[in-house]
Amino acid sequence: MKSIILFTLITIFLTSNPLSQSSLIGTIKTEDNVPVNTATIVLTNASSNQKTISDNQGNFIFSNLSAGNYNIKVQRAGFLEFEKELEIRENEQKKIDIILILDVFSFEEVSIVSESMGLTDKTPYNIHTLDAREITLKGSPSGVMGLIQNEPGVNAAEMGHGIVKPFIRGLGFSRVATIYQGGKLENHQWGADHGLGLNDLGISSVDIIKGPASLLYGSGALGGILVMNDDEHYLHSGHLSGNLGTTINTVSSGVRTYGSIGKKWKNGFYLATDLAYENHADYFDGNYRLIGNSRFNSSTMRLHSGFQSSNYKGKLSYSYNQQLLGIIEDDEMDDDESLATFRSDRAMQLPFQDVTDQLLSYRQELRFSDNWNSQMDVVYHHNKRKEIEDAFDEIDLGLDQHHLFYNLRAIHQASDKFSGTYGVQGSVLSMKNLLDAEEILIPNASYYEQALYALGTFKPSENHTFQGGLRFDYRNMNADANQENIIEEGYVLPGEPENRMLDLDFLGVTGSMGYTYRHNKYNMLKFNLSSGFRSPDIAELLSNGPHPGTNRFEVGNIDFRREQSLQADATWLKNTKHVSIALSAFGNYVNNYIFFVDSGDTTSSGLNIWEFRQTDAFLYGGEIEFTFKPKGNNRFQIATHANIIRGLDLTSDDNLTFVPADRIGIAPSFRPIKEKPLHIKLGYDYVFQQNRPGIGENSTSGYHLVNAQIQYAFELNTKKLEIGLSGFNLLNQVYFDHISILRAFEVTSPGVNAMLNVRFSF
């Protein structure tokens, strides 16, 4: 591993070339002197066409330019297009400052998730994009979930800082698909104590699609999608570029060090790498009580190489991530049983998880003509999970999983009014128990799935956009309980087949249709009707054993049918120069909803027996976001947000479990010094009492959360030093999040946390 890293860095440095004799360096800002990031800049002349994107400070550069006349065009959602003719002389390093004018006719908060998937700014899906490069949020102990869990409608189910999983509009576990390096991440999301396992290393932004998106990514996208977009800063610079940074968290004495470096050459070839290591001790709650064994650490490396030209982009990436995660036990709040040691103790202790992920991916984008282009993603993912409970040299639960995911699609721009995306998508997954695993929860299993899909967009006029699609899926699952240790541990397949093997099939058709109406220059309405599905996962079908670290014996059911949902979603967007509003409402009926419940029985060894069951469910609710910028003071704004979610079991008329509490928040932000990159943001959230508990749950009290962030950037010629200081739970509240995995054991959430970030970019 060290040799690979060293070789990559040496290769990049040795092959670096200085800037050519002629170049164009620019900065893009608003009328209020605020940097504009992610703006698209196109530079053309008679013989070439170059494209780049502005960074977080609005900077961009074109290198290796020949002398001559050029046309520069700048586009950014929410602003009027900028265009200008330039003359660049021989040996000149030309500089240009560009001012973009706000366009009140546009809707800045509506993002483009994926042009290649046919999702445009008029797509009727409920979509939001979060910037993962924000310095005050880098290095959250909760990983990527620390960035997105305050988005309305999005929540995090925690088992300590190191084990966090996403919920979107009340749906989580295997119902939220995560797209990482172009592939659908499969890392045993079915387990309550299995986290998302991703940090923000090398990630520029996260796209959140709320509601069924099975049309795009199939099973597992019933609740929504999280799309992790790589930070490809090296593609927009003619020289060696990168960053080095450190994050310190006081609540867990956590330290994270990270760095990225990359270079693109004139011939279109590029190399890059991202590295990070973080280490956390046990966190303390609002009573300054250490929560024993909440410690964790991780090591991450990412390598990228590829080639880019005007009509082609190929990218090969490899990621390695190892996590050592302490498991908080259910009797932790009993002082006599607590695993807490001393404040700075970081040594792993029993029980803990050892999780290793390796991903190898290839993405290709190819433009055949002005009307046809294609995209291909092929991703191989190896996940090895060890849960170690009784002794350091013994593995209680050990799972070894291999997953191959592919997605091939063609995009046709038939006319100005119609475009279509047509694709084939599939997965091959194989999961085996490690031979030295002491306990068996599920048998060896594998599945193959294949899908065909089509998505079309029809835009008869500027004010009307229609979008619809259709998808067909087939999944075949096999289970095999003939491995020696599976037999020795007494695992029995449901139905007790003589050959100890099972074969199951799931298939179906899903669709989506939506309409976007632009009423006038300030208002937009979106309506969408989506059908989503999810095939039961391996654990829900085949569990029949003890789950280490949870004090449970879990039982599945092979007679489960696939979940099928139908969601109606409506969104109103309003955007003027001073006011922005996004108001959404949804209703989601889920047929054959699978849930997990304590049966009330115990095994002969004293383990509680938990069962997966199936019912019909209905979830509904909404989100609102409101932003106000006062007239005459463009350096100040105030944003508010709120969401409510309800979940009902239609068979028993009970509430569903894991439905988050209502939440409302306000976040004023301002830049106190004109023309200075100083930014201050405050935040207050009130989480209401959750008095609609599901089966086996208790109500949770409401609580207040106060946060604050301040950041400043020092410009050092072409380099930059950023400092960010964030404070979370500044009132040091003692509280339980209703969807916390640890709520049932009354393990309190983290207390006040000061997070310091320092990042140097070059």
C-alpha cells in the first residue's frame, strides 16, 4: 500500500511541467464580491475548444494557450450568461475579473443531478445538492452523514459517531441507495449496526433525490438516492494542484489528516490521489459522561487515472477504506457495566467491527455526435466485515462479499423538445461466511439482477416540461448452507430443504411520470408520481441465527414479496432577488413493507428473538425551506427550514418504527466585512417530541440544538489557506435522537463539539 502511494506521488511530481508561456487566469464573483464556484467556463478560438469549472473561490485557469483571438463564455445556474472577446499575446499571462449578474428568472436551488441520466433543471424529482467542500463541515466524525443529516427530510440513525446510516423521508436501511464511484454501494445496509462507511475524502458534492428513484438505480432506491460526486479539481488546472488539511473534534478528541494531489497534462492524461487517516476516542454526552467504546478509526486511500478529450473521458479509480469501529453495548449506561476507560484512550477494545472496503471502478463518457452520447460505469466492490466480540483472535460474525455493478446508457437529444435516456443495468453479488466465523446469522448467498430502463423528457414550450420512464427488473437469489462451519453451528434454512439450498426469483415493472410548470419568472411547480420497489435483502429472507453485538436472535421469512411503493410528490419553488421558497409535500404508499420487531420470546441461551414481518404502510409529510436577503444588504441572509414525517402501519393501525421527529430550524449568515472572505453562520434547530412511537418504541422528548460556524480564507498568490471553526450542540443538550439505534438503551447523543479545520490548497 505504501509503495503504491509513493509511486503515485513520485510519478505526478516527476512528470509535472511548468505553465506554458501563455495562459489565462480568471476570477468570477457576484456584484457583491462573493466568489462564484462551479461556474462553467468555455474558451474557444478557431482551432480549439476548452472547458473548465471555477473552484470554491471563483478561480479558474487555462494553460498552454497559443497566441490569438478567443471567445470566453461563462455560465452558472442563477446568473446571466457572460461572454467576451479576448486577445492573448505570445508569452502573456493574461488575467481577467468577471462579474456575474443575478438572474431572477432562474431557480438557483434546483440542481442538475446528472445530465447523462436525463435529469435536468426541469426534472420533477425533488432534488437537492450539498457542497461537500465547505471548510466548516469537513471531517465530521459522522462522515458523509455529518454533511447531509440537517437537510430537510434527511435523518441519520446513529450507533455512535462511527456507525451512521441515512434515512430519507422516514425510509432507511436497505431502502436508500448510495452511489459511490458510479456504482451502487452494497455494504450490508440491512444491519442496524452497519454504518454507511463513507467519509468525505475526494468528494465535491452530494446529490440527494428524495422519494422513489428505482427507475434510475433499481432495488434499494425505494426511499431515495445519495449520489457522491468526485472532486476533480485536477481536471481544471494546468499544473500540479491539491490540498492538505487537518480536522480536530473536541467531543471525541478526534484528529483527521487528509490530502489530495493531482495533475492533468496537455495531452489529456491525468493522475490523482486522495489520502486520509482519522482517529477518535470515546465521545462524551451533554453530562460530560464518556460513552464507552464509541471510539473508532479509519484509513482511506483513493487513486485515479484517466484521459479526457473533447469527445471522450475515461476514468479508472481505486479506493481502499478500513474502519475499526467500537460497538456500544446495550448496558452502557449502567456505570458498573460501562466500557468507558479514560478520556484519551484510543485502543480498540471488545466488542468492535473490522470493516474493509475496496472498490475498483471504470467510468467512460463518449460523445458520438451532437445528438448522441453514452456513459458506462463498471464497479467491483469487495467488502469484508468482521464482528469481534469475545476475543481479539476470534471472529464472531464474518462476512465476505463481492459485488459487480454495471450501468450502460445512451442519451439521445432528438430535438430541442425531446430527449431520451436508454439503459441496461445489473448486479452480480456473492456473499460468504468466513470459515473461521464462530456464529452464523445468514447462509452463503448470491444474486444476479438485470434491468432495462428508458427515461424521456418532452418540453413543448419554455413553461412546460414532461418527464416519464419505465423500468423492468429481474432478480434471482440463491442460498447455500452447505459450508462446514454453517452446518457445525446448526444453521437451518427455512423449509429445511434436503440439499440445504434455496432458489428465489423477484421481478416487476416500475415507472415514473412528472410535470414541471413554470408559471412566471418567479414561480415553478413540480408534480411527480413515482413507483418504486425493493427486493427483500438477504437478512430479511434468510436470517436464522444470533447477531453478535446486538443480543438478538434474528429470524427472516423466505415468503416475503418485494416491496412496492407509489409516491405522489408536489413542490412549489419561488425565487426572487431577495426571497427563495421551496415547499414540498409527499404521500408514499408501500405495499409489503418489511419491518423488524421483538417477538417477545427468547432462545434457550437467553437471546431476545427478533422477527422480520411484512405489512402495508403509508408515509406522508413535507419540507419547507425559506431564504430571505434584505434589500440593500446583500451580505446578510436568513434561512429557515422545517419538515414533518408520519408513518402508519395500515394493517394494525399502529405507527411505524424509526420515523423521525418533526424539526424546525433557522440559520442566519453574514459577511461582516465587505470584500473580505470572512463568513459567519449561526444555526438553531428545535426537534419536537416524538409522541407517535412504533411497536417496541418509547416517546422521545424534544430538544434544542445550537450551532455556529466561522471561516476565513487567506489568498497567497495562487495558493489559499482556509480556516474554519464550528461549534455543534453549543447548549450541551442531553438528548436522544428518536431514530438513534442506541435510543432503546437510553444511550445519550454527543454533547458540545468544537471542530477546527485548517486546509491549504495549491
